[in-house]
Amino acid sequence: MKYMIRYIIYVTLFTFVFIAINVVHTQEQEKYNLSTKVAEGQKFNVSVESSIDFDITVQSQDKSSSSISITNKNKFAVEISEVKNDKPKTMSVTCISSTLARSGSHIEPIGPMKTQLDGKSFILKRRGSSFEVTSKDGNPSDAETNSLGRWEDYRLFLPEEEVAVGESWEANIEDILALLSNIDDNIAEGELRCKLESATNGKAEISITGKAQATIQSGAKGKKGDNVKTKADVTLNGALTLDIERHLPLFITLSGSMNLQHNELTKSSTTIGEVNINSRKFTLNIVFEW
């Protein structure tokens, strides 16, 4: 009986040690490379849909307010012609469809109607963190083209090193605000955390949460004329899905709220007018089809 008890104890201890070793070994193997790679000649479609509901209050000599809702839907066919550091350097982009719908108080509803992008083709060449856009046919305004290629900014949410499920990392908040506002000249503080929630069936699910405050200066710096100073408070949540076997993005969604305070300034930095924009909700959905 004594030997039997001793045998059971030995077997039990050995089993626990074996399990512990395997758990540690398994944890060591649960590091995932979340980087993405593309190749020259690669083709894909990308759909970009954004919507925003916001209230505007203007305070100058008179005070006025209004509410506006805007929805923009775009679909592009993309061919990568040049790659650098596993990222597209030059792309040919054709807009398959582009619509805009707008409604609100004090304005006449429009749309969904086609935008100037619809049916147009472009060449995008990377210049720093954004793309220089050259139109193949027609000349849409800068406001229409300045967001082209920004679907590539999903990389801002990726970690620099391999991570395990449950691990989190911090993304650059200023770069993220540039993605949302299409303005690169801003000073931001806050925190944006990304976390690998799961990695199953060849797909990685990343969660995104954060808050930020930013000051954006725009206008004619060093030139005659007024300029605008904007203060922004942003709350952001989202998710990013990757194909970790092919190292490609599949889907990203961002949502949250934003409060903007615009102060129109004279050359002497005197405030001559103020505009408050309170976004009740904004969403951005990007879907990649490979």
C-alpha cells in the first residue's frame, strides 16, 4: 500500500511537471508576426465607407446651430506597380463607384449622388506618410483626392515586434489623428492601445481603444491673412482583422466621437470667431478583397 501511494504521488508530480513544461512551451510558440507584405503586380479591391453625425454651433456676432449627417461610400480597384519595404510605393487606382449623401437641419438633403471620383483613374506615389495623387482623367478637387491611399494607414495599428494573444501595444496618436482628419500638422497627446484578441484559423483579431486631445494649426503661416486653430477631443474604438498566413489586411472598422473647437484668428492671434463641432458618432469601415 505504501509503495502504491508513493507511485501515485510520483505519477501525479510528473504529470503536473509535464503539463507545466508544455504550457510554457506553448506560450513561447504563441508569438505572431502581424506585419503585412505586398508584391509588385498584386491587385485588390478596397471599399471605404465613412459616416458622421454632428452638430455645429457658430459663435461670432450672432449665434447659430445646425445638425448634419454625411455618408460617403467608395470602392476602388488597385494595382500595385512598385513596392518598397514591403509597402506600396506606386499604385494605379480606379474608382469603381463613389457616392455621397447628406442631410440635416437648414440644408436641403442630397444623394446618394455620384462624386467627382466616380469612374476616374489615378496614379498614387508615396511621399513620406501620404501619397501624391496624379489624375489620369479629369481634375477632381483636393478635397476629393486627399484621402486616396489612406487605406494603407491600417499599418499604424500594427506592432513592431511579434506579439502573443492578450498582449497590447501603443500606436502613435498623432499619426492616427492625421488618418482621421487628413491633416498631418497637429500636436496630440493621449493614448491609443491595440491588443491581439485572438489568432485562429489563420486570422488575427486586433482591438483598438483610445482617447486623445489635439491642437491643429492651419492656414497661411508666415503669410498675410487669417488662419484657424482647432482643438480636438477624440474617443476611438475599433477592430482590425489580418490574414496572418498571407500577411494581408482584411478589414478595419473605427468608430467613436469627436469634439472640435475652431477659433478663427487674425495675424495677431486675436479670436474673431468660434465654431464648435460636436460629432455624436463617426464610423469608418475599410474592406480589402484580395
